[in-house]
Amino acid sequence: TIMEEGLRKWMKHDGRSGVIIAGKPRNSERNEEDGVTTLYDPSDLEMRAYMSGADVVICRSGYSTLLDLVSLKSRAILIPTPGQAEQEELAELWRVKFEYSTCT
């Protein structure tokens, strides 16, 4: 996706390591390149470990993702999917209520 590629380029350019969870169900593929690991369908335990261990989570602002962030007390930057009014509204609500950063 555009977001996935943008994050990968940013991390590579800044020399950051990180994990991208691309969300492609039933794909056990795992890619590692220049300190950036891409997972396509991590288990719930892997997802929890990565989210709770991250300095910051950069993610879409879908409802279930937001609930995961709050329950894990993860810091996050929310990027609503363009044209998805519900995600835009949720990102703004979570910005106000939980002090998450947003990027549109």
C-alpha cells in the first residue's frame, strides 16, 4: 500500500528499525530488509508483543485497532484512511480523549 511503502522509505532513510504489519490475512510471509521487518498475518500474541513493545505505533484509526492501543497503553500516531469518514472522526476523538497524535 502507499502507507506501507511510505513508512518503509521513511524508516530506511532515517536509519530506523521497525516492524510493518501489512494486514494480509493467511499470508505467513515475513520480509526483512534494511532493519525493517514486514509481517503480513501475525498471531494475536505477536501483534500484542510488537504493539506493547513499540516506542510508538503508527497505524490506521480503525475501531478495533484503537481499542487494542488503549488496552495495551501504546503511544500512537493515527493516520485515518483517506475518504473514510468514520476513521477521520475516530482519530479526532482519540486525539482529544487519549492525546494521540494524528496525521491526515
